[in-house]
Amino acid sequence: MTTNDRGTGLSPALDANRTRIVEAMRRVLAGNPLHIETGRYSVLALAEESRVERNRFNREYSDLRDEFKSMVKAGTAAPEPSSNLEVSLADDLAETADALESMTQRYTEAREERMQWKEAAETFVRVIQTKDIEIAALQTDARTAKLRILRLGDELRDAKEAVALRADGAARATSGEVVQMVRRERAGESDDV
């Protein structure tokens, strides 16, 4: 083992694991675990709560394991931090837990906002599709109106020619007969060409 800068004789990872186990003991015995169900007081539950590998927990932290067992049996509270390192780590853990809670809240808010934007985008897509259908229908109506205008123009021209023929001596023919005569003349003109 290496000596850390505080002179405890334990590596920083071992000190951190020890602090995590002590914090987990407090949470479990206080009924406020973060990672396990409330009411689980087994050594396995403590290892899960502290997030220390079970074999390492049993092998390297047997003193804490035995202390936890006796505390559960006696129904006592978890011990207070005994060293400056444990106090510092406990404070860091509390700050980290607060930061995690804050980030979780921000994530939830961002996710809700993303869902609102997604719903708005889907609504805009539906509106655009509806407008495209309406535009296509109006274009079809415009083409139909244009064809009707052309047909009315042809009928107007036919009527003008009919009036001109009537004036030239076809006064006895009915207007329908005159229109038919004009159409026959045109058909004859197209046949001659």
C-alpha cells in the first residue's frame, strides 16, 4: 500500500471506499438508502449501497462489515466520521449528491422542453401538409376555371360570328342553328387545311 498525502497509510481509493461504506451504513441505518430498497439490513445490501464490490468489501473492510452487523443487531445508528478525511469526503459526497439532484432536475426539464418542441414540430408538419393539399386543390380549381374561361371565350366568339351572320342575311335562322352553322364552317375550315 502507498501512503497518501494525509499520512493515513491507506491509498486514496481505499480511503474513498471506506468513506463510502461508512456513509452507506448511515443511510441504510437511517432508512434513507440511495441504491437499495429501504429496510434491507444485510451485508450484501450494505455493499450494494456503498457501491463497493462485494468480494472487496468482505475481504478488505471486514471491520466495517462486523461493525455494521453489530449495529443492526443492536439497532444503533451509524458512526460519525472520525477523521478529517472522512469529514471532507462526507462533505464532498453531500455536494455531489446535491449536484446530481440539480443535474437530474435540469435533465428532466430539458427532456420536457424537447418533448414540447417535438410536439410543436409535428403540429407544424401537419399544418404544412394540410396547406399543401389545399394549394393543390386551388391549383386544380384554377386550371378548371381557366378551361371554363377558354370555353366561354369560344362560345362568345361563336355567338359574335352568329350575330354577324344574322346581320348578313341569316335572320330567319334561330340562334342555335346559327351557332351550328358557324361550327360547321369552322370544322370545314379545319378539314380544308
